[in-house]
Amino acid sequence: MSSIEEIGAAIERLSPEELSAFRRWFSAYDAARWDSGIEMDVVGGKLGPLAGEALDCYRSGTAREL
């Protein structure tokens, strides 16, 4: 059995209260990992070209609202 299968089986055994607590924990964990990845991209310069492109669109009037 793989780790993913083991984790899935353990989650299936959680009580409703435990599942709720797990959801809260995982949501916070996932958000922190996402934030960390974005921060690494910023430090690594990966977002600079995208920001430049967005500013060019804004300045030229071709940007659109989301």
C-alpha cells in the first residue's frame, strides 16, 4: 500500500470532528505551502517578467478588469 493510500484510509477512519479539524489544518498547511512557493518565485525573479507585461498592458490601456 502506498503512502497516499495509507493517508486516505486514515482519513476515512476519522470522526466528523476529527475530519473537520483535519480540513482546517490542511487548508492552513496548503495555504502556507502556496505562499512559500510564491515567495520563492518572487525571490527567484520568476514573476518580474509577468509584472512587467501587466504594467505594459495597464499603461497602454489594453488591460481589462478581472
